[in-house]
Amino acid sequence: MTAEQWLTRIFADRAPRRFGSGWLSGVLAIALGLLSVAAVLCLHFPQWLTMPELRARYPLPLVRAAIDSAILATLVLAGLSMLLRRRKVLGLAGLALAGLALALGAGGVAIADAPASRVHIGLDWFVLGTLTTAALFVPLERAFALRHEQGPFRKGWLTDASYFFMSHALVQLMSLLVLVPATWAGQALAVAPVQAVVQALPLVVQFALIVLVADLAQYAVHRAFHAVPLLWRFHRVHHSVEQMDWLAGSRLHLVDVIVTRGLVLLPIVMLGFDPNATYAYLGFVSLHAVFIHANFAPKTAWLERWIAMPRYHHWHHAIEPEATDKNFAVHLPMIDRWFGTYYMPRQQWPSGYGVSGLHLPDGYVRQFVSAFVPTKRHRSG
């Protein structure tokens, strides 16, 4: 039995999962417990487990109070699950995690003076990302699900959760391999008069222009990853997802991430956009990329023509042959209309997702390695 099967058996047992059954409180207790333990570890080892850019900005009294509150909530939720549910495994797991967080010192951990480490991971960034993203998209998917039968613990969820963790934990590596080269190249290629014109624009216009420029770059890079066999080896990891939800968009090979983000950032740096407009775009793209993969079916046909919605991007992942290599843009469907790669059947959703003939192994490491092994490309979707 794989780790995913074992965990799914715990989380998605045959006992009822309706409201009041103790399932939701148990799962929330485990999630909060894990995040609480991670947050306490960040207090113990800030020089190794937190981002220097964020570390100096944290209001520590509020952070400590939030950690203690999360541990208390974990205890309450775990206890509630044990009261309501015949199988006690969810509640016991939540209690164990809360106990571990308390044993580690909870929010009262004294932060020792230690020399800054040259190497760190973004565990704090992972905690913040999980809290904000899951809190927004999990309720959204439960309330307006496209596929109600899918549930949060669908096939491949643990693999995608690993990708979500690595994308946040490897933030320093991303900075070195993406931000530094793109910034250097963008500044070297910049044309001062063009930058002056761009910087004179209102911030809202700059933001709109960034979305257009970034999506044009994204379109070109994304289409190349589909067309060039060497690049497809890495991008096929993303298309190996067979069930879509808010975690599915995290499944991206490291090489895919580095190349795509670097080449999308390059024109943004070259044009010299105001940092505030750039930060606004980075916040927008981080949420929008999750949104378009979500198991979410909004009824907004009028909006689909102008901004990428889940149905538009779901067709990019569709198993249907007619949808192959369509809808490359991430934000603006009009770009696909310009280049003849737009596909959106009226009021229809794909029957399934993935790539015909492609079955990658589960797990972050095994999928990372598989991308370096050439295989013949089979696609009917």
C-alpha cells in the first residue's frame, strides 16, 4: 500500500463524511496540527526555515498568538471529531499533532540569536500559502464543485501536495535560478526611453500591461513546451494530472518552472514596470493559476471571453483529441484567438483529463527523474 493509499484510507474511510459526522473536524484538526508544528519549528530555527525578506516583517506577538490559537483550535476540533466519529483515528492524529506542537514550546518559543544562514527553505512561506490558498479554494470547491463525487482526496492528491510544498520550500532556489538571471538579463536588455514611457503610466494601466506582456510571453513558452519534444518531457508532468482541483496546478517539473518563470519575468524587468504594479501582478498570478485548475464551475459565460476561467483551462488539460494543444494562454483567452489555438465548446466541460498513453509514477522525486527519460509522445488530449 502506497503512502497516498494509506492516508486516503484514513481520511476518506467509508464512514459518513457529511456535516456533523466528525470527518470535517478531524481533517481540519490534522491540517491545523501540521501547520502548527511547522510554525513552531520556524520559531526554533528561523535562520534555516524562514525567508529573510519576511522574517523582519513579522509582528511576533501576533504570530505567537496565532500559533497558540491554532493549537487550541486543533485540540477542540480533534476532541469534537472523537466525540462524533466511531473511528477515532482522525481525532487521535489531531491530538497527537497538537501535543507535539505543545511539547515543542508552542507560541512561547524563545528565538535565540543565531548567525544568519546562507541556505534556507521557506517553511514559513508554505504555512502562509497553505492557510490562504486552502482557506479560499477548499470551501469554494465544496460549495460550487464541478465534480461533486471527486472529493479532496482524489487520486494523486499526495503527489500534488508534495509539489505545493516544494514550490514554497524551494523559494531560495527559485530566486537564484529564476529571479537573479531574469533581473540581470532584463536590466542588460532594457531601453531607458521605453522604460521612462512605461513608468509614466498610471499604476492600474501598468498592471493591465503587465498581464498582457506576461501572458504573451507565457503563451510563447507554453506552446514551445508542447511542440519541442525535449521540453515536452518536462511539461508532460503537469499534464499527467487526471483529476483537477486547486492542488493540480502545483504539479510542475522544476525545469518547467525555472524556464517558464524566467522567460515570463524577463520582459517585465526589461520594460521597467513600477515594483508595486509588479507585486500586484505576482499576487494575481499566484491566485489565478490556482483558480483555473480548481474543481469549480462558475456560471460566468459573459466573463469567459475576457479572462481565463476554469472551463477554459480545463479544456487545455482535456483528454478529448480535438482539444489537443489548445488554450495556451493563462490569463487572456483573446491571445489564443489571435493565434488560432482557442477551443471552448459552448457550455461543455471535458469528459476527462490527462494524456492518452501517458502514465507517470506517483511522487515528486520519481516524476522529477522520469522527465529525463525520453519516451514517445502519445496525445489524444
